[in-house]
Amino acid sequence: MSDHPMGHLPQTDDEYFEELTKSVFQGGLNWQVVTSKWPGFRRGFSNFSVKDISDYLPDDVDRLMSDPEIVRNLRKIEATIENAAEMLVIEIDYGSFGQYLASFESTDQAADDVARRFRQLGKLSAQAFVRRVSGQPCD
């Protein structure tokens, strides 16, 4: 997990992005595997700097695919880079990811849009992510 205490709600777009990426990588995997490797993810993915990751090149993908300290899944790595670019679009359009989430009438509407906008994030994972980052209990 991140260095944040349990129950910490993201305050910055980079923190939201880190939580989004956790949701992407935990999909279909045992959460303990991803959690145990999370320090490697933080190092490998530039501490989840949205701007830095959106600028990643094929050499960065190759570096990540050879990094034994993360889960090496090409589709999820590529999705993370594309998701960083989408996060920048949201920052431009809404001012911040938090303001983007606040623009919806319900968490279900927000989750539907998150699932549509971000790669490798299904509807259930998007719902769990939105509830987690908005401080609402998951069903």
C-alpha cells in the first residue's frame, strides 16, 4: 500500500492516481501480491507523478516489464501510462480529480464515467475505487 495511513483520503491528483493504479493492478489478482510489491510500484512509477508517467516512452515500458519488484503485466503497465494522460485531461477540464468526482450526482454515476475513461478498470473495480477515495463504504 502507499505510505498513507488507513482511511487516508487522497488530497492530490497524484494520490488519486496512485489509488486508481492500485485498482487496476489488483483486478484479477490477490490483493496481498499487489500490496507486498507496492513499494516497487512507487519506485518504478515515479512515485505516481501523473505528469511524469504521462511522458513515459517505450523504454520506460521495457524498464517496468523487466522490474521484478512489480507485477509485470504489459496491458496494465500500458494502461497506467494512458490513464496518466487521461488524468491530465481531467485536471485541465475540471481543475482536479476531486472536483471531477464532485461533479457527479452519485458515486454510481462517477464510477460509470471512471470505468469509461480509464483502461483496465471494470465497472466493479471502478465502483470500489470511487467509494474508497470518496470515503464511502464498499458494499
